[in-house]
Amino acid sequence: MFNLEEFKDNAILESIVGRLNKYLSKNKVEKVPKLVEELKALLDEDGVLVPVTYVLSVLAEENFKFISADIIEKVQDFLKAPELKLRLNVVIILGFAMITNSEYINNYLLDFILALKDDNSDIKGNAYYFLQEIVKIKPKILCQYKEYILRALLEEQNESNLYSLLEFLSKCDDFYFNEIFWFRKGLNKISTLYPGKNECIFHNVLMELCKKLYWPFKNLNLEDLSIKKIDELINNQLIIKKFNFTDLSKQVNIQLKEFIEKVKNSRFGKEEIYFYIKNNETNEMYFYEVEKQKLINFFEQDKRISIQAIKNFLSIIESESELKFIVKILLKLKHINGYFSELGYFYPYSYLKNELEKSIKNQGIISLEQFNYLPLGLIKKIINHISNSTNQKLLLAKNNIAFYSLKTIKQEINSKASKDSIVDITPYRELLTEKSFIKLIRNLPKDYLTKYRKGTILLTNLGLMKIISEIENSKILGYLSIPKISEKLGISKILLVDVLDHYIDQRSGIFNKEKNIFYYSKFLNDKIEKINQLSDSKEKENQILQLTKELNIQRDLILAKIDENLKLIGEDIKQQDKIVITEYLEKTGMPEGVFFDFIDDLGIDYLKKGDILIFNENKIKEAEKEIRSILINKSKTQDHILLGDIDITSSLVESLLKEMQNDGEIEGIFYKDDVEKKFYTQKGIEKLILQNSSIFSFHDLFYGKELSEKEIELLRSILEKMLNKRILKGDFDEESLTFSSFEVLFAQDYNSLLREFEKNVKSYNHIFNLEFYKIKKILTKSNETIFPQEIKEIQESIDRINEQYTRWRSGLEAFIRKVNIQLLKKQGYSMKKYKMMISSTDKKEDIKLFEDDPEVQENLKQFTSWIKLFNDLELKYGNILFYQKRLINNPGNNENKKKLESLLEQLELL
């Protein structure tokens, strides 16, 4: 029975095992208990625990009567020992203990269930074996540990073991919510391992479990469906659990508060919604657990939900009255949001919100008649939500018949305001509640409306533009008639007056007696001036009477009012640091000359700068500093300074220039031609001299002006500088103050030589251009392969240029040398004398050379640039070919693309 070789390391144990073999072989079982007692004694020695428990495990399997209660008690302590063999032996001993004596089941059942997840396959396999045997004895014994079995189901891969786990579960009847949840997770895992139908030994038992756990599948034929398909069906099925809590509390002795706390703290507490209902007639309490997200998703559909659809969804609820009660409880507990009508339709909140939003968006209105199946309070709540979440403002109609979009109304107002002078919002006042109308007033659109309004009449930007246009026209006419403008523009007089108060300074004229026509001071002044020109006093008096009657203004009042207005305007000007001239010309009604006389009469100093008069003394000083800076800058950059060209009075400019001349800050000459007085700067004087460079007199430059000694000295100084710099060549006669230039050295033959040189260079440039175009056409091909023949053409073009340009350059240099010799000879120099002269001094005299001619240099520059370009092409066209090939293979490489573009740009190929 036992192999003694395995026990030779321990003489005592070897002796006991030898005797056991002897007694068992001869069937002398009555002597075995004594040897078992000896084995029990060895359980206190650490070194022999594994072989001793092994012998005991074999004896337990052979005849469990050999194993005493004392041994069971001793070995149970080794159930969690670190030694794998020791634990395995103990599992076998305790396993046979449970299936032999059911009294041991309660003691070790949980340990065996936990062993189903053991890492060691032997221990796990023995646990499955003994649990299967126990279930044969007590079929429902494992149901109290359903959650542990379900967790094992999640990790198990072995087909046989999966079958055992499902068999264990199939014996159970009641499953809690969390256990159903665990099962669904286990089914998800199984479906990935065994997706086909009837491909595993546990297919049938799995189908039966699904029917037991999921009410809708109870009477369905699932046998022909694959595990994958069943998994899909169950994943779409709501987990809902209902049980009689009154019975449960009696069975397990648990209170409602304690049970709720347990559910709340469970792993799936956040995955479920739970509530309870008490039946007042039977005094029984029912507890419900529902899968949270599926419930929320169902009741957040974008459509109306019928009671039948709800009944199908909450499958275990059979009574319609119970169903309605549950929906109301879910609403009350705020697990779902919406409205449940008496007719049995549920309107999800999100659906209602979408419908109201569509109505606002498409129609700009929410008609309460359209939503009369909903409570007004709920509609207002949703409207507030829409308003807050979308930043839309809604306005309530009178009698609570509708809500209007403020945005839509503002668009209507803007539409009217873009076409009309005024907008009348009286219809909105009649349409909306007082509170909503006030909200509209506070949120009126600003795009097309002005700040002017009277009551419910609003002035538009268009209307304001028309009024301003009429005001400008009235200034031309000399008067403004409020009734005529009101009638013409269709704008009420009281609204018109508000605008006129802002845009017309009443000091610039007088109203008639009725205050409906405003006459400008300029208009009145002109009328009075014409009357005053009459010599006949009687006729003058008649004209005055006729004027006062015509204007409906008393005679004395006209004169007094004009004087009063002028005094007020004068006092106003005295208080200002600066004024806009054109504005005050309008206010006073004076021409510009008369206005400046009026300013002079006020006795205040001023500085005119453009359309601005500056009165502040400090600002005038600051302006003078700025003007000095401007004048200095102009003297350096301009030929002359116009005295009236700096937005200040010419007298001030002249005095400042003279002061700056005396201080040595500026030099020049004042000269008045037929048009205006100017100050000629040094630059301007040089320009005058150059314009008359053949022959001129100082007096001719400023014809008609008596030049002072200081001015003649300035002219002489400027002329000397120009002679020294070789800007001019000639003689100056001190007596007559006249300059005469040398005759031109070079005549028509020089120009013919220049044209010949230019012709040669152009012919070479033309050849360069033709060869370059050939190369460019090849190298700038887009996304196309450049073939070897084309590369050969490029190199041939470059070779042709290399062969020619050296000869061309030698010919051009020889031509220049030849012409230089001719020109030097005409100027009285030989080439040898010229070279000796330039070698003996730092600079040569002003001798004309062909090579110094700007046109010659420009032609040579063009020729040289072509040579450089072809040299660069010869060096770098290979790089272009390289990057083009890379881009054809990888068009998305931006780095290569940039490098290619840079090369093409450098070689002027772009």
C-alpha cells in the first residue's frame, strides 16, 4: 500500500508505515487505530508533518473510520500552511471528513469554496471534487455562498470546473441583485471563451440559469441560441430584483435600516437604484433593486414612453397599478426626471426640453396650448432650465398663453430698425406681461437703435442719420423747422427735440416765438447786414418789420439774442484750452476772417494749428518747441519751407525761423515769389544752383530780391563746397557774383561706344537666359521623375556656358581698356601718366573713364551675376535632384520639402 522507500529518512515513521502495510494487507484493521494514534503523536513534530499527513490522507480515503476527531482538530490548523504538499494532504483529509460526516461541512465548507480560486491546480481540483460530493448530499448547501462561487466563475478557465460552478448555482433559487450582476459578468467572460452554441458541456445548465435569473427568458427556448447571443440578450436586459422584505427580515433577522446600509456599501451600491413600498392592506414591505444606468437610459429616451413599454422594461412588475406607483416613486426620489400623465404616458424631461427648444428655435414661441398636456409649473421649470443653460431669455405673454424668445423679438426689432427711422414697440407692450416687457426694454438690441426714445417709440441709427442730414442741410438754408422735419421723416416732435438738443448748440442761433423754428446766427447776420446797407431809413425800417414778421421774432430780440449768444460763446472760448475752428464758425455764423477779429477782440493769445486754436500758454510754448523740431527736420530734408504749410500762422513761422537763424540752428534764405513766401534751405539752394549749373548769378537765383551780405556769404559758402566736392566744375567771378561751367568733354562718339558695349553684353545675356530656361524647365518639374537624359541636358547647358563665358569676359575687358585709352587721350592723359598719378596720391582727380560710367558698371554687373548663377547651378543642381527624388518617394516629408524650396529660391528657380 505504501512505498517504504519514501519514509526511510525517519526510522519511527518507517516502522509505523511498515506495520500499516502489514496489517492492511492481512485485513487486520482492528490494529490500525493504535498505529494511527502513533501517527497523531508525530503531528506535533515539524519535520515529519508532510509524510504523516500524507499517510493520514490515504487512510482517510481508504476508510475514514481510521481518522479520529482529534486528528481532524489537529490537521485543520495546517489548512493555511505555507507548504503546498501539507495543505493538499489536509484538504484531502478534511474533504473526506465532510463527505463522511456532514457535521464537518459547516466547519470547513467556506475554506473549500475559497480554495476554488487557489493558485495550485491540485488543491483547486480536490476542492471541486469534494464540493461536488457534498452537493450530492446537500444540494443547496452552497447557495449561501453564491457570491464566492460567482467570483470564482469570473476567473475560472477550465471547462469542467466551469460546469461544476454552474451546477452549484443551478441548485439555488433566490439571487440577490449583486449576485445577478456577478453572473452577468461571468457570462460575459464565458461568451468570449465559448462563443458558439452547444460547444461546451455546460451549455444546457447555463441556459437554465439564465431562465431562472432573468424573468423575461423564463418561457423562452434558449437551447438553440449560442452563448454569445444569449450574452448579448442579457447585456441588454435590465437587472431588477423584487422581494418581500417582511419575510426576509424574519428569515435572517435584519432591520430595514441595516439592510439598506448593507446594499449601499456593497460593491454594486453605485450601480443600482433601490427603494421600498409598503402595502397598507397587507402591512407587508417590498424591496426593489434596479440597475441604475439602464433605468436612467430608458427613462431619458427622446420620445414619449407608453405604459406598455415601461411594463415590458420592468418585466417582473405585473400589476399596472404597482407599475404606476413605482414610476411615481422613481420621480419622487429623483432617480428619473420627467412627467407621468394620468393616461399612463411618461414624458422624459430631456424629451420635453428638446421639444420646447425646437419650438423656440423654429417658431420663436412656445405655445402653451401646444403643450397643454403638461402642468404649467413643469413648463416654466423647463423654460428656466433652457434659459439658464443656453443663455436665452424668454418672455411671458399676457394671460400665460405663450412664451416668446427675446432673441427672436430682438431680431424683429433689428429688422424693422434697419429699414425705418423709428421702431414702435407698443405691440410688444400689449402682448407681454409687465415684467417681461420691462425685461425687453432692458435688453433692447443695440445694433440699429440709438439711445433716443420717447415712451415706446425708439429712434433708429437710420433715423438719427436722417436727422443729422437735415441739421446739416438746415445750416445751408440758415434755419431748421421742427414741424417740417417731423413730417418729412415721420419722427415725432418730442423725440426730434431730444436729438436737436444734443446736436445743435442753441447759442448758435435763435428760436422763434413758437419754439418750432431755429434760425442760425449767420442767417440772421446776413439778413441784418443787407438791411443795414440800405440808405433810406424808412425802407430800412420797413425791411426790419417785414423780417420780424416773417421770422416771428421781435426786432430787439434778434439783435439782443445775437449779442447775448456771442457773449456766451466768447465766455465759453475763454474757458477752453483749445477749440475746433469750424465748430465755432458755425456757432457764431461768422466768416473766418471776421471770426479771427472776434478772437482778437477777446484779448486772448492763440496758436492756430490746422483746424485747432490753442489758447493755453503752456500748450502754446509746447507747440513752439514741437514746431522748432519740425522746422529743423524740414530744413535738412526739404528744398524749402512754406510759411503757411505747418497749420500755424505764417507770421509765427517766419518769426521762429528768423529766431532760429540768429541762434545758428538753421540756415537759409527767405524769398517771396509771385505766389507765396518761402524759406529756402541749404538743400533747396544747392538744387537751384544745379538747375542753373551752366551759368548763373546769385541775384538770378532769387530774382527781384535784394540779397544781404549775410545771404551772399551763405550762397558763396554753398558754392565753394560744391566745387570742392566736384559737384560743379567751372569758374566763379567775385565781381559779378556769376558762375560759369566747363564745356562738356565728351561728345556723340562716346555715346556710340557705350551703345556698342551694351549691345554685346545684351547678346551674351540672351544666351545665358536661353540656357537657364532649359535648365529651369527640367529642375522645376512637379512630382515627376527627372530622367538621366534630362540630367545630361542640364550638364551640357552648363558646359556650353563654361566654354563661352571666359572668352566673352576677356572680350568685354579688352573693349573697356581700348575705350579708356581713347578717353584719357581726349582729356590730356596717357594711360602711363594716369597710372603714375593714381599711384602717387590717395585719390585721383576727376578724370572721366569708360569703366566708371554707371551704365558700363550696370552691364558688367548683369554679366557677372549670370556667371555666378551658373557656377551655383553646377554645384547644387545635384542636391535638387536628390530632394526631388526623396519627395516623390515620401510626399509628406515637410523637412525635405522646405530644403528643396530653399534651394530653388537660392538658384532663382522659383
